[in-house]
Amino acid sequence: MPNRVVQKSPIKLPKPRLKGLTVEDAIANRRSIRSFRDKEMPLETLSQLLFAAYGVTAHKWGIDLHAAPSAGALYPFEIYIYVRKVKGLRRGIYRYVPHDHELIPIFYGDFDREVIRACLGQDYAAGGNVTFILVAVFSRTTRKYGERGYRYIYMEAGHISQNIYLEATSLGLGTVAIGAFYDDLMNQIVGVDGSTASVIYVQPVGYPH
Ligand SMILES: Cc1cc2nc3c(=O)[nH]c(=O)nc-3n(C[C@H](O)[C@H](O)[C@H](O)COP(=O)(O)O)c2cc1C
């Protein structure tokens, strides 16, 4: 695996200001898409998708409030992405920083083989322009809610995933939520330990055929 740690200076994303379908049309048209065209994605599009997934939409009570709801506003998720074909970005694994709307590079390299293997051979897991990898940091929620926190975390993964589905549909893109993967292999790809933090969901986004 090309696990080269790179210099982690952040990459500022453009302001999310794209407009697509109405939410009604996005809901009506949403479908899981598993086949993608080979076309470059503008950085503005990736910016919009990340903002929809988990971007900061308000600031209240001294904290950031995000695009997806979260029990106790504790926001247990870190959004990692595997960038394959996005204008201006090197191929590799990045972590999204919602507060600053920027990306931190984690590893550069081609992770197609690793992602597909981790996802039980589902080749579309590394088929689009970018694969979202939703990572939960459990203690952020279980510290307050105990065992019940796990339930909340899985619910919240669904909220984020649906935001990605609807934004993708709105922008003429396609996506599919992937829950079938080997935890250990997926965790290795983003460099989390699987106990304090673990991958919960994998979601490629690309241009549909
Ligand atoms: C929790 C969850 C896990 C899923 N895992 C996979 C998966 O591993 N691979 C896949 O191709 N689709 C997966 N899907 C997508 C479903 O197959 C898809 O939503 C379903 O067939 C309905 O089709 P639609 O999304 O187009 O309405 C998953 C969906 C959910 C909600």
C-alpha cells in the first residue's frame, strides 16, 4: 500500500455556492449508482459535496453546527475522502476539516486496489471521482450517552450519507452507500485503529453513465 505520510498543510476549498435540483427533485430522482464515467470533477463540486455532508452551517452556543444533525451536537464523525479524479488535487486520502472548510492530505497514492479489496471486490467503491469514508470517533458521543451513543452514531452515519446522496443527485452525480466492507482493511486505508475510531460507511461519488 502506498502509505506515504505527506506534509499535512491544509488545502482551502472554494466556497460552496453551487445550485442544483430542488430537494423535492433530488429525493424523487435519487437512486444508488454503481457505474461511473471517466470525467474530471471540479474542486467546486467536491467542496459542495463535503459541505452538504458535514459542513458548518451555523455557529451557536459557542460551537459549530453542521449540515447533518447530531445527538447532543457532539459530531462524532470525521469525513475522510479518497480522491481519484478531482481538478487540482493529487490522488490520495484526505481528511475534511469542517470548521475551516479545508482538506488535510493524509496519504498520497493510488488506493484503488486496497479500497476494492476492503469492499469485498465491489469495484465501484473506487470507481467514481471521490470516495467518502465516514469515520466515527466513538468517545465523542459515548462519553455523554454511554452504550446508547453507539446507536446514535449509526443513525448519524445515515444522515450524512443521505446528505451526500441528495447533493450528488442535485448536481447530476451518482453515489452508492456501501456498508459491506472489511473493517480492518478499511480502517488501515485511512489510518484509524478500529477501536477509538472506525470506518462506518463508504460512499463513492462520480458521474453516472
Ligand atoms: C446500510 C446500507 C448498506 C448498503 N451497502 C451496500 C453495499 O455494500 N453495496 C452496494 O452495492 N449497495 C449497498 N447499499 C445500497 C442499497 O443496495 C440500495 O440503497 C438499495 O438497493 C435500494 O436502491 P436505491 O438506493 O437505488 O433506492 C446499502 C444501503 C444501505 C442503506
